[in-house]
Amino acid sequence: NGATADIAITTRGSDWYFAVSAIMAVAAFSFIGLALRKPRRDRLFHYITASVTFVAAIAYFTMGSNLGFTPIAVEFSRADPKVRGQYREIFYVRYIDWFITTPLLLMDLMLTAGMPWPTILFVILVDEIMIITGLVGALVRSIYKFGFFAFGCFALFYIIYHLAWESRRNAARYGADVSRVFLLTGSLTTLLWICYPIAWGVSEGGNVIAPDSEAVFYGILDLLAKPVFGALLIWGHRGIEPGRLGL
Ligand code: RET
């Protein structure tokens, strides 16, 4: 066991990752099932949200199988700061998931708010910058890590400003029901997305918590940000004609 003895790797995470994967898959099929009961024109938010949960199901299946990670040298051991030359597993597959799913979640929100495509595409670009800087930061040595992290946090601030201010005001123009579903899902998103850099800071960033705890932290965030968010969004859209939002 010499090769794995000095790499901090999740030991009990696998079952949990598989469980999250199963929940994501059930959510995805449920969203598709709900879509099939609607006329084709009214399925946009079902399709977007089902895609998000399908991609997450595959990412979590990958992590449950102990794949999609790479060992990265950490400066200090979590257990004993005097011990050097240790490694931690960094799940790069998370970032492949986020690169695909966070733009879709932003589309869910900004299309609900009736925002125009140029604005949506620009905010999505900023979101991709956030994910990529997070990935690079996760993979490089710790003296560089927090430089990339800072860029990612700036990007997140910009996204939150757009949701909390520009999109919220725009949604209000479409009536009380649109405003209500945007406020609910937008607030949930703001609250949850701020927790991701915290999880990153204590996992990939600072190697403060164990990979088992990382699995739980990100897993709960992802369950709230994808299936729970998606269910609320689709439920909130029940009385809203997509045509009213210009879709
Ligand atoms: C990183 C590190 C760099 C700084 C910031 C981050 C934010 C990530 C976020 C991820 C959201 C993911 C979601 C996934 C799917 O449900 C990349 C961790 C700000 C906000 C919502």
C-alpha cells in the first residue's frame, strides 16, 4: 500500500458519490417525464434542467468509480504539518461537469428573467472564466492557487451582480408570477454559488478538509443547485407561457 499511503484520497466517498449520481439520474428522467406531458413548444426549461442533471449523474458516476481525478502535490499534510511531499486527489471531472452545467443553469435563470441573448452569452463567458480559473488553481502549486482563485471570485461577483440586480429588475417587467419564480430560484442560486468557492478554499485550495468531507460538501451543494433548483424552477414555470418571455 506504499503508493497510496501518502495520497489523501476519499475512502468512504464512493458510495456517497454513487448515491448522488442515482439521485441526479432520477431527477433527470423525471424532468424529461414532465416535459413529455407538455406541448413541444413548452419544454425548454425541462430540457435545460434535465441536461444539467444528466451531466451531473455521469460526473458523479465517474467519481464514484474512483476516476476523473489526478493526484496533486500539497505543501503540507492535513494530519501533520511537519510531513511534506504528500498528494491530494483533485477531481478535475467536477470542472468538466460545471463547464457544461453552470451555463445551462444561467440560461435557466436569465431566460426566466427575459434577458436578451447578448447579455446571457456575456455572463456565460464570465462563468466559463470562473470555472477555468478554478480548475487551473486546483491543479497548480499553492503559491499560484489563490491568484487564480481571486480571478474566479471576481467573475462570480459579476455574475451575482447580474442576477441580483439586472436580471431581477428585468424579471419584474414580466409580471408577478415571473418575478416570483425568478426571486426564488435566483436567491437560491446566489446563496449556493457563494458556497462553492468556500468548499474549494478548504479542499482543492487549502487542503484543510479531508476528501471524504469534500465529497459531502460539494455533493450537498450540487444536489441543491441542480435537482432541487430545477424542480423549483419547473414548478414555478407551471402557469407561465414561454411566449410571454419571448421564447
Ligand atoms: C470555483 C473556484 C474559483 C472561484 C470560484 C469558484 C466557483 C464555482 C461555482 C460553481 C458552481 C457550480 C454549480 C454546479 C452545479 O450544480 C470554480 C470553485 C468563484 C460558483 C452550481
